[in-house]
Amino acid sequence: MISKNIELRKSTFEDCTNFSRWEEQDYIKEFLTINAERSYEDVVREFITRESDPSKEQYTIVHNVTGNAIGRVYLSNISYSSNSMDITRIYIGERNYLKKGFGREVMMMLLDYCFNSLNMERVTLDHYPGNKASCLYLDLGFKYEGIMRNAAKKDNKYYDLHLMSILKEEYNQIIQKI
């Protein structure tokens, strides 16, 4: 998948080095369910497990101009029987690429892929309270569905997650306005 500034390519084993480095950053860990003691080996094990599961897809966000890997996307619970799926993890891992609109560009590419290539009816995501990216999700047409209490466990502590979703019809309405 390619847009003006970004390419989403299937992640490879070699990307695990970047994933591990990025996911050690406090600004990444703060809003993801990643334990403090997570190792490179844990990242590799998780990557391999996800690669063998047809209901999951992993992508690396690449900046078109530099060719640098700058972030990660993980899709899960892809169900063709209910035409629904989750955007489970999305982040820009390289600090110097933050606040440049790449997150929005990635989300637009993902939604196009989910609704037009995979023919999904519903796409969900969840986020920690206080995650500023949730404003972007609302702006892109996601609707707030509620709070999943104690839905995430990180470093032996439970956290609530806010659940959001967008339907194909809502996505199509947003696209017509752009």
C-alpha cells in the first residue's frame, strides 16, 4: 500500500529490531500494552506467532522519500464471517517523524484497505484514556462505543480501554467530504 508520503509493507523478521527499539521508548509504551521487561526475544516470538495466524496482519510504516522504517501497524481479529477486524497497534516509532501528519495518512490507507480491499463492514480500535491520538480517530469518523473496564494488563496493573469503531457507511461518508 502506497500513498503520497508513506508505504505500508508487510513486516519482515528483520523489522523486529526496530520494533524492539521503538517499543522501549516511553512515548510508545505509555499508550500500548507493552510490559517494561519486554525483550527483543519477546518481540520476535510475538512476531512469529502473529505471522502464522491468518486473522492477523503486520505492516511496517516506511517513509517514501527516505526509505526509512518509521513505525508499525498490527491488525487482528480479521473475520470474514462477520466482516470485522481490529486495528490493534499503530504508532510512529521514529520521533523526528511525529506530528507531521503521517499518522493520519497511515490511518487513511488502513481504512481504505480494510473497507475496500478486505471488504470489512466494521473496524474497531481501542486506546488508553488520555491518548491524544484518539482525537484523530474521532476526526476520521470513528465513534466512541464505551469503556472496557480493566481490559488491559501492563506491568501487573489493570487499565481501562476506550473502544471505538467505524462502519463502512460512515467511512464512505467521510471520504466523500475529503
